[in-house]
Amino acid sequence: MRARVAVLVSFAGLMLAGCGFTPLYGDAGVGSSLTRISVTTQDDRLGYRLREQLEDALGRDASQAPLWRLETTAEQTRRPLGRRIDDTATRYELTVRGSWTLTPVGGGLPLSGVETVTTTYAAADQPYAAIAAQQDGEERAAAELARHIRLALMRILPDQP
């Protein structure tokens, strides 16, 4: 019985190796091109957070010269949701719209796109808590926007020569 289980496990391992299965932390097919993208953003808190999140999401390798330059701009709007009895908001909806342009460093036609993400956060009565909640909402929105941009780049880059 144990011999059959061993044979089945070995066979399953061979099947996975032949199907193109890649471990979670293995090299992806697009990964090498994503690591060679340099990122620039606007000079404000949201831009800084977006740049950090994009560099993490793309796995930027600073030891290699970039092949692509990604320029992003992000604009945010905040809308109050829900009302207390004193007519103050109980939650806020933060919408971040990010425009990006990917340009080959060696020259060529730029590629561009627009991504939009929305997140909410609770409104607090204390000033410090309100600022912390807003910044947490911005951080989550920047992470989600970076994920959307990364997915868009993954769809585009395999088609590039």
C-alpha cells in the first residue's frame, strides 16, 4: 500500500513539473521585465506612498539599469459618508485615480493607462485619530492602486519585444 502511495506522489510531482507550475516565490515569466522598471511619482505624501508600493510590487532591482520608466500621477477625492446627529461624517470614501505612462528608456512609443481605486475609513472625533485614519486610508489606496498598475503592466509587457 505504501509503495502505491509513493508511486502516486512521485507521479503527481512529475506532472506538476511538466505543466509549468511555478512555486509562490519562484521566478515568474514577467518578473524579470518588471524588476527593471524605474518609478517616478509626484512629490507629495500620496505620491511617496504610491512609489514605495509600486517599487515593492514590481520588485525593483536597483543593481540593474532600468529598461522602462514608469511615470505616475495620482489625484484623490474624499467624500463623507453617513451622518451623525450633529451633521458630521461617520465615514469617508477615498477615491484615488492614478494615471501612468510606461516609456522604454531606449526610446519607443509610450504605453499609458488609468486605474481607479476606492477605499473607506472611519471618521474619528480626536484630531490625531482622524489624521491616522486618513493616512491609513491613503496607504491602503496606494497599495491597491500599485497592485492594479502592476496587473496592467503584466498584461502589457509580455506582448512587448
